[in-house]
Amino acid sequence: MTVMETTGTQADTCAGPPQSDRRPDGQDSYTISEVAALTGLTAHTLRWYERIGLMPHIDRSHTGQRRYSNRDLDWLDLVGKLRLTGMPVADIVRYAELVREGDHTYGARYELLEETRRDVLARIAELQDTLAVLDRKIAFYGDAGRALASERPR
């Protein structure tokens, strides 16, 4: 899986800055249990991601054990962020397919991410409205509690 998307002049790394708990490039061969510990994902989820096409090209050792790289960890970080947005797994798989297809899919990737961004902004607005209701209720009960406490005989 190509996890760094390029246009010839630009590089788009999949996620945030490198993590401090990672091995240097060239020495970055992680077992599935190490990746599970680093990412918080289960081994079952990592194997499922492989089966559904999110991570179809995981290297294997001479004994057939999965070996993940820092680039794979970057990809998993992006997948985790996309999952947090509420993007359906099918859309994340579609995004992964588009990445593998190459630069000519930039427009489709852009549209998929823009749609997800619009959904996230709508959810943020809903959460802000919900937070405002909670803040009003908390203020009400805080004020009411203080008023009751001041009325009690001492």
C-alpha cells in the first residue's frame, strides 16, 4: 500500500507527525502484537483490515508472520482518524482503493474527504448545541444548589 501520496511536486503523508515510540526507518519491522499495542487495535481488527482491503500488502517474514512498517502505522493512524469522523468503513476502503489506483484519482479522493468534512462540521454544530444545553442545565443546578444551601439553617 502506498501511504505517501505524491503528485511529483508535493507529498501528502497520511497522518500526523512521526510518533516517538517508533523505530527508525529501515529498522521498522513490527509484529501484529506490537502493532496492536502501539495502536490500540486488536490483532483481529488488523487481520480484518487486511481482508477487506484496507491493508492488503502487509509484508511477511520468512515464516509467514505479518511485518508492519512505520508507513503501515501511519496508514493505520489515518484510518483511525477517518473512523473517528464517522466515515463508513466502506468509504474508507474506497479511499484506500483510490490511493492504490494512483494520482489520477485525486479528484475522487478530494470529493470523498470534502463530503466527510461537511458531515463532521454538521456533527460539531450539533454537539455545540448539545453542549450549550448542558451548560445551561449545569448553571441552573449549580445556582439552585447554592440557593438551597444558603437557605438551610446553620
